[in-house]
Amino acid sequence: MLDNSAMTSTRDLVRIALFAALIAVLGLIPKFDLPFTAGVPITAQTMGVMLAGLFLGARNGFLAIVLFLFVVALGAPVLSGGRGGLGVFFGPTVGFLIGWAAGAWAVGEIYARMKRFQSERIFINALIASLLGGIIPIYVFGIPGLSLIASMTLEKAAMVSLIFVPGDVIKALLAAWLLSKMPEKVR
Amino acid sequence: MISLYISGDSWMHRQPAGAKLLAVLALSITVLAAQSLIWLLLLLVGAAGAYNSLGPKGRQRLFASRFLLPLILGLGFAQGFIVGWEAALRATLKIFVMIMTADLVTATTPTQAILNCVERLITPLCRYIGRDPRKISLAVALMIRFIPVLVSQWQAQREAWFARSNRKPSLRLLTPFVAQALSRTDQIAESLQARSPTSRH
């Protein structure tokens, strides 16, 4: 007979690996052609961060990002544009990568709280969780990181980073929509 | 596996993985604090020389990272106008030195050696909290295996779309993609568990 808690633990591990791989694949898929972002590059990978938080919850979503970043550090070119290796952890975007882990955790945590409060509105709950958890923490880590590595002032680093927020809002909409369309049993 | 590792037997390849990782960490901390332009330039030349010593593949690698150039030079120019050219040059040099040395370790250390190094590092911690450190290797292996699986699943679903429609696939395709991936995950978990029911993966 299968030990139930061991089964859950194995299932968690495989799901964590799946979402880490999904983030890698989102970096490979050519970027979605969205007309209203006017040339701002949208890497779909931050949508993967939101999805990890929404589907796996705070703890496992966090672990999925940690696994992804670990594989990046091992030298797999799985960041968008084929980047990877230890170099990216010393580059200007390192803060954003650390922010991904915090972001996935925050999305999972906020979504779980929203669900307790109002369990029927999946799309709205997921959207609020993705907007609050999937955007703010990423910039909270990303902007100081950019400022430190590129020796910029915080204001300047914030200015060049915040151009990406409109893209993030679109990704939050997509992630929430995706969760709300999922069949009950996989959600 | 797809990897940024370059196989070879240079002096860099022969250094132990742990020592290289420590060295790159120490160097980066020093570089972030460094102020002297001369020193930064010397470090940059030294890093380029290290790539050169790896032979033709090393030189190729040095030029392969040029996709980073626009980003870093763009940052440099933006800063030049705000904080002055000397500070901008210093910041740009620092970024180049740090990225190049870290990437040098990636290029000369097999993935497995880094993985073993990390496993050794966290084993005491894992014992303390009662977890199996081999879980990490399993998770890494699973993730790397999932990437081509997901890509071929995406392609299969695109083909299925084209069989039914002559329009471009819409984002609607994402729903069955994620749902199918998740249900496949549960099958994989069951078969993993069936093979080793006693160990807690």
C-alpha cells in the first residue's frame, strides 16, 4: 500500500520540477505578439512565476523558482534569450531573479488568503494575487539589484525598470485567466 | 543535456569546482568594492586572457556573450549622462569582469561537478532537518527531462490546432497545454512512487 504522505511528497516534487521546466519553456516560446505593448520586450517567464505561485502555492511555488534558478546556475541556458550560467547572478538583472522566488511565494500566499475569504471568484482572486504578489516583490528586489550592480541611483534604476510594469499587468491577466479555465481536478 | 559547459582539459578545468565557485564569489565582492579604473582594466584583460588560454573554443565563447553588449553598453551610456563618464566606465567594467569570470567557471566546470559540490554543501543541513539531499538531484534531472517533453507537447497541440483551423493559434491553446502537463505530472509521480514506495522522494 502506498504511504499517503510519501505520495504527496513525490507529487509535490514532480510538480515543482514541472513548473521549473515550464518557466524554461516559456523562455523558448517566441514572445506573444501583443500589439499594445509597443516594442517593450515581454519575457513570458515572469508569467511562469505567477503560475507557479497560483498552481503550487507559496512554499512549492517558491521551491520551483529556486530549482529553476539552481539549474540556471548549473549552466543550463534556460533564461530567455538562451542566457544561463553563473554569469547572470553577477549581471544587472540578478535582483529580478531573486525577486522571482519572493514573487512566487507572495502570489501563492495572497491567493491562499483570498480563497479563504471569498472562494467563488477564482479569476478575481488570482488576478489580485498575481498583480500584488507577482509584480511588487520582483521590483522590490530587482531595482536595488540593478542599482547595486550598475552603480545607479535607486531612482534611475526604478525609472528604467518600471517600463516593464504594463507587460507584467498583461501577464497577470493571462495567468489568472489560465487558472480560472483549468478543470477542477488539476487546479 | 543542453549546457553551457565546454568540454576540455585546460588548467581551469583541472581546478576543483568548489575552489572555482569560492574564487568567483570572492572576486565579485572585491570587484563591487573596487574603485581604481586601472585595476578593473587589468582584471578585464586577465579574464579575457583566461578565456584565450582555453583555446579556440574559449575565444569563441568570449565572443558568444556579445548579446549582452547592447544591454550593458546601454546602461553605461544612460549613466554617462547622469553621473559622468568615469563613473559609467567603472560600472560597465565591473559588470563585464563579474559576468566574464562567473561564466568562465560555468564554461570549465561540468554540471555534475557543481551539482555534487552543492549536494556536499547542503548535506549537513538536510540531515539536520531530516530531508534526503538526493531529492535535489532528482528534481534537477526531472526538470531537465521535462523541458523537451513540454516542447513536443506544445508542438503536438499546435499541429492539432492547425488540423482544425487555418487561423493562427491563439492563447486559448495555453489552457489544454497546462492542464495536460499537470495531469501527466501526476502520472509520473505515481510511477516514481511505485518504483520506490519506501523512500520519501
